[in-house]
Amino acid sequence: MSERFSSKPASKDQQLAMKEIRSAFQTLEAEVECQCPSGRYKALAFTALEEAAMWANKAVTHEWSES
């Protein structure tokens, strides 16, 4: 069965990595909020940030190498 739709518990190192990634995305989110006028493109930028954050976290939990 495919692991495509499975979730995996994160190790302590993975949790730390995801926390750092989240912080970076929050910083970028704040910058977009301050610098971009409201409208469709700003909304698309936020959607793209949400998607990128999701894929980054999935990479950490699914492709992490403990070596």
C-alpha cells in the first residue's frame, strides 16, 4: 500500500526542523502582509506559502535521513 496518504510521527530532530521552517514561513508571511497590497495576488501568495510549508513539513517527515 502506498505511503502517499500516511502520516508519520516526527522525531525530536524533525520537530525542531519543522519549528525552524515554520518560523521562516511566519517571517515571510509577515513581510508579504506588510509589503503587498490586498487583493488577489496577495491571497495567491499566501496560498502558495501555505502549500510550500506543507510540502516542506512532508519532506521532513517522509524523506528524513537519520545518517
